[in-house]
Amino acid sequence: MSKSVNNRLINKLKSLLDLKVMVTILAITIALYALIFNNRAVELTFNQEGTTVLMKGDEPSKAIVLLPANKLWLNTGLSVKPGQEVKIAATGSVNVAIHRLINSTKEHKPLEPGWLDPAGDQGTSRNAIDELRKQYLIDPNAPFGSLIAGIFPEGKAQLGKDNPHPDGLEIYSVGKEKSFRSKEGGKLWLVVNDSVLNKDAKDAYVPTQQVLDEAYPPPKSVTVNKRLQEWENIKSRRYFQAFFDDNVGEFLVQIEF
């Protein structure tokens, strides 16, 4: 047999072996998926809201989504049935006061409130202004900067600055991890716990000069008059998400049904 024939035969055998190996690996992979997921069809999809969803049959099994700290309610696009159990876990870090972050860097001072994990700020770095803002948090009973989940009936108005906690919204303080059962069902929404202003929130934005001096010690020139001007601008522009726009960072959120 000639050398050229030998080479062609060897190359043919190699290609057949490579194909056999590939088919074997594919078969093993399919078998493992079938074993792990109980022989049900599995599909990885991405919905319109940007959530990565693992489907088992026609039902979502697990999902993962990135929640930016400055997003005032993120619609995951995931539907939750009445009485269905949902488990949420999160990692990552956020800062809910970028101006403090910048000032601390400039002045080489310790950062307060600092970067927060999904459990949020446990209250060690709150000042008087923050206490005034507390009543306007998405969840006043949960820490600043913590992860909050909401379930809101489908077909109703979208959640946002003009609709931050409407009637019918189920709110769950998640933190790093939490399991809960939805009462009425609906779409699953996520948010970092921070304050949302409204037309009646002047007291949270314009405190007394004494409170301002404690939060912004001299020589910083933050006066009541200056805050009043800012407040009028906020009201006229309906800029009620002001406290969200100074947030940075994100949480990686994992959802399991």
C-alpha cells in the first residue's frame, strides 16, 4: 500500500475517531441532563427584560438577573403563581450615596455608609437626614441598601417613581437570601431599598439648619435656602427618584421556583 494511501486512511480513521468522541461526549451530556432534570426537556432562554431563565418543560425552574442599584424597580419578567414558593439569593455590592463616596475619597476619610452587600446597612452610619428619609423607603422596615422583592399583579401600571409601592403590591425583604410564598401571584420585581420622594416629601429633603450642619459640617455651605431651591426643582421636574440616581453597584440575583 502506498504512503499516500496510508496517510489518507490514517486521516480518515482520525476523523472517524474524532466524530465518535464528539458523539460520545454529546450522548453523555444529554444523559446527564436527562438524569439531573428527571428526563424533562430543558431550555435556557433570555426574556425581554434581560433575565436568563432555565425552563423545565413549560415552567421556569431557575433564573438569574443583574439588578443595578440605581434601578427603581426592575421587572424580571417572571410570573409567580398564587401560593407558589420562590427562593431568592443574591451577591454583589452597592453604594447608596455616591456623593459620600466621592467626598471620602477626596478627603481620605473612612467611607460611610460604605459598600453594602444585599443585607444592606444595619444602621451604624445613619445620620439625621437618613432618619427623615426612612419613612419614604420602599420598605421602611428593611435596611437601607438591602435587596427587596415585590410581586405585583400583571396588567396593572408599571412600578416606578410615580408608583413605588401601590395597593396590591406584595413586598418581601430578601437580604442575602429568603424563601417566601406569594399570596396573589403576579410579576416578580426587584429593587435596592432606598427612598422615593413624592410631592409631600419636603420634610425629608429640607431639614433644619442644625440637621444640615451635622450632615455637612462646615466649611460645606449647605443651607436651608439652598435645599429649598433644590426641592422646588425636584417638585417641578417630578424628579422623585433623586435618591436612586446617586446609587452605584449591582446585585447578582438568583431565583428558584
